[in-house]
Amino acid sequence: MQRLKTRPQFQAAMAGGTVSRTAHFALHRLGLAPTGAAAASPPAPLTGPAPLPHVQGPQALFGMAEPPGVWMGAMVPKRWARRAVTRNTIKRQIHAVAASFESQLPQAAHVVRLRATFDRKQFTSATSDALKQAVRAELLQLFGYAVRRSGGAAAMAAGAPTAAAPQPAPAPVS
């Protein structure tokens, strides 16, 4: 899994749309085309300084020389997590949970964004085990929704377990 590093990469991934949401987090995704699809179109002649051709679009930001793979970024604004230690703890949790779902996620650029604050009265310590467990549980839920929406059946066929909801037992046939 590769990490998003530049502002244009984050902006492009967030422009791709929201895939899933929980009370505190939102997951944004920008699908990345395989290299064959990008290479199939002829390059436009350049006549001077101009933005990238629309054919390349935002995918040019992700170094498409090799297979696209999964890109991940974590956005934890100071507005929702005042202390740096809290922001860093949440980012570590995001990347750890994302790594456990890497094989189930589609080849795309993903951004997990904190969209609400965790109550400081309930979680007084910035690195308390209670906060880490709450963040991890919500991230597991967030990625579980995203995997189901992106076709968890394809990941299941490949042998990867998904966090899908249990299916009801079939009714007996008489």
C-alpha cells in the first residue's frame, strides 16, 4: 500500500466521491484505471504550458508506470482533534486498519477523513486505550461498508475474508 503525500493527490482522491461514512469518519475513493487503459489513448500534442490533458486527469498524480495498486491517505484536521498526539494516534489507527483491508480494497486512491470530534470528556487522555479501541472499531465499520459496496464478493472469491453482515439461514424446503 502506498501513501498519499501531496495536496493534489489528496484533492483528487476526495473529488472521487464518498464511499462510506460513520459518525466520525468518511472514506473517499478515486478509482485508478489499469495502465493499459491509460496507454490506449494517443497522447495529445503539447503546444505550450497548459494543464494536463483531460485523458490523463488526476490519475497522472499517482505514477501510473506500474500497476496502480491501493493508495491511502489520512486526513485528521486540527479542527476535530486539537492535540497533535491525538491526530497522530488516529492517523496510525487509520493506516493500520487500512493495511488489514488492503487485499479487499479496489485499486484506487483512498482518503479517510475525520469529520467530527471525539468527546474529550469521555476520552480524557489523547492516547488512552479507550480512544484507540473506539477509533479502531469505527474504522473497521467504515472499511467494512466500503468493501461491501465495492464488491466484497469478488474479494471473497479470491479467498479474502470480508467483514460483511451475517446472511440469514435459508428456509427449509418441504
